[in-house]
Amino acid sequence: MSDGKRAASAGRLCLGIAEAQVTEDLLVEGDLFNALLSDPQGRAAMAQFLTSGGQTPEGERRLGELAGKLAGELAESG
């Protein structure tokens, strides 16, 4: 097998492994998200995040700041 074919084969193998891990990770993320939605505090936190503009371009640019602010507010209320 030539070096080019060996490299292409190795690349395809790596992509397959990466895709398998991505699928598993997305399933775990989905499970965690669903668990969050079933929790009243989780739903309240998500509503507060959305109300604060967390899913807007501006909110995404200041995501760290927004998350810190919301975490502080949730700690004070809970």
C-alpha cells in the first residue's frame, strides 16, 4: 500500500472514530438537557437566561458574563 493510500485510510478511520464519539457525546448532552427541562429550577434558570437575551447575538458575545450574573442571581434566590 502506498503512503498516500495508507494516509487516506488512516484519515477515514480517524473520522469514523471521531463521528462515533460525537454521536455518543450528543446523546449524553440530550439526556442532560432533558433532565434539566424536567427540573423546575432548571426550567426557571433557562427562562431567565432567555429573558436576559442569552440566545441573541449580543448575549452570546457576553455569554461568560451573563452566565456568571445568572448563577449569582440563582444562588441568591435559592
